[in-house]
Amino acid sequence: MFSKCEISQYFPSCVWVHELQDFKAMNDRLVPELHRLRAASDKPWRPENPWQSAGNLHNLEAFQPLATCMMAASQGVLEFLKCRYDDFAITNCWANTNPKGESHRIHSHPNNYLSGVYYVRAPEKCGDIVFFDPRPQSIVLLPQVTERTPFNSSKHRITAREGTLLVFHSWFQHLVETNESDEERISISFNIMLRGTVGYESGEAEF
């Protein structure tokens, strides 16, 4: 019936998944440092409460090995996307600790180009990260399907795993599901912005 049939993919929404080598030793060094920062923070903290650090972790010596991995992963993504820029930088980097019962509502990361998250502690059932289809028209009709695939779903989840570093466009809306484990989920998020001239003609901006 058909002489040829192929799939052309347009406007893909990507998440780049990186698995770090020798992450256990690095994570074991990060956890006590995060606990130290949490204990020294101005706001009182209780074990049953979530905590978010200041956004300057990438400037602290203890986090330099991880910041190097974040920069390397981001550079690979920018090369994949064929972006032209003078330089790029981590604009902010912060830790999140979430005990049992905690989640994070749907959000994006405005005023940045790329964003990411690294999992320091991710016990089983600690909550997946869920990405939502950015095309508003896609939910006008959602037929029943025989199998969920990236081509017929309005959202996609990635299971948190220690030593995994995700990179995605900052506009990509996502949430974190409820931590159903009895342990803390510890993650470190970051944002990336290009430096130099961005855009074309009347839409150009200098960063």
C-alpha cells in the first residue's frame, strides 16, 4: 500500500540523563556538608520539615566536583543543540531535602536557558520527577491507549536514582511526586544561562 513510511520528529522536548562515575564517594562527602549548612541556616529546621539551601552552592569548595560535572553535562547539551554563545555559567545552585510526605508542585525555572537536578540520596519510592507536555493543544483530546509511550503521553516520569544528573530546558514544566519512603530525598538543582549575544536582530539580548 505504501512505498515508504517514516516518522519525522519535530519540536522534541528532551531530558538529558547522565550517570556519574564514582558518585558514591562524592555523595558521601556532600551529605554531611549539606547537613552542616542546614544546621547553620538562619531558619529553624525540624526533621519532619523540608529544607532548601541558598543558591550559591556552586561557589563553595565542597561542591566544586559536582559543579564541574554540571558544567560538563551542560556543555554537552549546548553542543548537541548547536547553540552559539560566548560563554555560559551556573546562575544558581541549591539543595533540597525532602522527608516523607513531601513533594514539589509543578514549576519551571524562568530567566535561564537550561536547568538540571542531581540526586544525592534517592531511596526507593522517594518520588519521581514528572515532566509535562509543553504543547497546550496536546490535552484537547486524550484517547485511551493500549500502552503508554513518549508519543501518546501528556506527561513523562523519570525515577530518581543516586548519581544521576538530569539536564533539561528551563521552560520544561515539572513536579516532584510525594516521598513515600521513610528516608530523606536529597537533590541539588541548578540553572544555566548563556553569556554573550543571544537571539537574532530585534530579539537580541546581551547577557
